[in-house]
Amino acid sequence: MSVFMDLNLNYTTDKSRMRSLIETAAHLGFSTVAINHVFEPTAKKKQRTCCLCGNTCLCLPQGRSRPIRVLNRLTVVMSDSSHFRPNAAEYRGFDLLAVQPTTEKLFHAACMLYEVDIICVSVTEKLPFFFKRAPVNGAVGRGVVFEVSYSAAIRDSTRRRYTIANAVSLMESCRGKNVILSSAAEKPLEIRGPYDITNLGLLFGLSDADAKDAVSTTCRSVVLHAETRKLASGIIYTMKSCTESSTPAAKRAKPHLT
Amino acid sequence: MCPSCAVCLNCACPKLFLTAPFLVGRYLLCEVIVPDRRHLLLLDDRAVAASVREAVARVHGDYGAALCSSRFSGYRSINWAPTVLSLSSVKYLNAHTGIVFLRFPKRCYKLLWSALPFITSIEARGQSIACFLNCLHVGGTIRTCQKFLIRYNTQQLHRMLPKCKNEEEKQQVKKSILKCTLTKGNRKGLDFPSDDDED
């Protein structure tokens, strides 16, 4: 049985809507979800404190015995290189870090330099730059994945064209590796089941195996990559109770990710 | 009943007919998910078929619409299928649980399946029900889909067991779990098409 993950559920302040969103994801069979807080530095000066909503919802995903795992994720929409400050203290509260670059220079920097886990491909507008092989290969070598979100395509017809156009041009450059598909769902009706998303991946130009990986294995490698960001030189994992202990084999940095 | 020709399996069914390539298809077992379960009862097979066709036409245009309606003209309606039109792609619909079987031709089922996530609502009885389709299983015949559906329903009943509010409900659920079987011939248990084993 594959482990399916949806790493982009938009955060809303409405707690009951968040709860029904997570319950729907569990019903559809996702074993891990990540609640995404989008941060646009131009909108506010100060970073709003993330309310890590105390998720004690014990919804069981289909066919699993452990409750659904809920992670926290931050997406920084960058239009300038000063917007993303690496190793900032505020980023430590989040399990996953993502950036959405809006210019070619920022895309290059994000692929090669920044310590992020996910690079979001914008789906609401025509991409102002083309994907070049060099930064894309650099990102793939480092273990950074590219994310395409599909709920904009479900909502609106013009966005559907942009989503498919941007996704297809991404697949040409990265040859289908290191891609994840996720919903950017705000309502429970915008999520789709994992097999349906695998099929959508075929529309975006992925092969059968790559499309299934985009929902399962690649997502899992992103979560592990995110954990290695918190490790010191890849083997020491600091627990919150302030005792240092060496990690079991599963938590060590994997060679193909670094 | 052989699903590909309206002839009882006990009689001699011409092999040619059974293996005819234009008769193979893929059956998609989908679940309609709505926020309010009462809206499920408003669904009927024509509404679902219409919304599937409309979504395919919206996403894949005229090519998709043409693929969706291509059928072997000799396909006969089978007595137990609750659909009136034999050419419809909806082969079974259970309004109580929201399970629907869709049939697509084998060569293009992936293309037509890729249009299903774009369904956001179904028009039934004058109302527009906001919902989406979740595909659970793809099978080559209706029988494999039935087998999967029985296992799935049994799992759902197991998941419902901890949520029962009193002893009587628990007993009912346990009885339903034990009744779920697909026996050859008379098909007791999952009494197709009227399911009385869930919820």
C-alpha cells in the first residue's frame, strides 16, 4: 500500500472548515497532510505568528490504523531576494519550507542556494520566465522538489490553461522527476483522491510511474528532506526536551537527497 | 448473466462474442462525496451521466465528447441494471452510499478519467448539488468491481463500529458485516443493485 500525501492545504482561520478539510483528506486516503501558511512579504511588515492549530483530530485515513499526520508548512512568495532570510528564527516552527519565486534570478537562486524543500510553480498566471535545465538539475541534485497545485484548475477555466501550460513546461525541463502534485484547497470540496490526482499527472505530461510517485514517494522524500534541515550535520537530532541523541537509520540524511 | 451479451452463462455463449475486442471496457468504481448526505438521495443515473459527459466535453472538447458516446450499437440492456438507456456510461448508482459504476471504452479510459476531477457539481431534480467524484477502483468487469465494493463496504462498516451510539446500532452493524458476501448464482448478501448493508 502506498503512502499518499497532500502537502498543500491552505490555512484558513475558520477552525471548523480546517477540520472538515482534514477529515475529507483522511477519508480519501491521505496519510499525511501539511497546512500551508502563505506569507507575502509585501503585504505585511511583520511575520504573523503561525497558529499551529492544536490538531487533536484523530481521523483515520482509509485503510490505515494510525491517525492522519498533520504538518505545518510555510510558503514565502518572493519577488525580491531580501524576502527570504535563510535560517531565520521564525522558520523553525514550520516543518516544511517552500518558496514561490517570481523572477528568473530568484528561481535560479532558490534552486541552487536557498535551503528550502519545495519550489512552487505559479499556476494563476503565465510564467514570466522559462525553466532552464541548469538550475532545475541543480535543484534535483539537492533534493528540492517542484510543486504544481491543481485546485486553481478545478475552480476556473483560464487558470486551468495556465496550470497545464506551466506544468507541461516544467515537466519538459525536469523530465518528470522531483515533482509533487498537491491541492491548494481551501474548501473540502476542492480536494481530490490520490488516484484521481495520479491521473491528472498524466494530463500534465508525467508518465504513469512518475505520476504515482508525485503523490507518494516524492512527497515522502520531501518530508524526510525537511527533517534533515533540522539535523546538525545530518546525524544529530535535537529533541525538544533538550536531550541530544543520535537518530535511527530512518532519520539520517539519505545520500540521494544531499 | 454474462455482462457482454444478454445471455445466461449456463447456456452456450459463443466464444467469439465474449472475446470480441470492441466489447471490452473499463469500469470505474467512484464514490460521490457531498458535504450533506441528504443531497445524495436526489441523485439519479441520468444526472450523473450528464455531468460526466459535460465535464469531459469541457475539458477535452469535441474529441472527448465523441469518445464518451462511442458504443457498440448491439449492446443490449440487461434486466438487472437500473439504467434505462443501455448506452449510458453509468452502469450502477446507489443513492444511499453514493457509489457509482462508470463504464468507459478501454482505449481511452485514462483520458476520460482525467476529466472526472473537474466535476464540481451535479444537476439533479432542478437542484445543483456541490460534490466531487473519488475513484476507488478500476476493473475490467463489473464482477471485479463488485468484489472490491464488498471489501470496501465491509471496511466502512468496521470503521463505523466505534462510532455507534448504542448497543442496538452495534448489533445491526455487526450483523451487516457478517452478511456481506458475494455468492455465485443467487448473489445473496450484497443484493445488487439494492444495497441494504451500508449505513
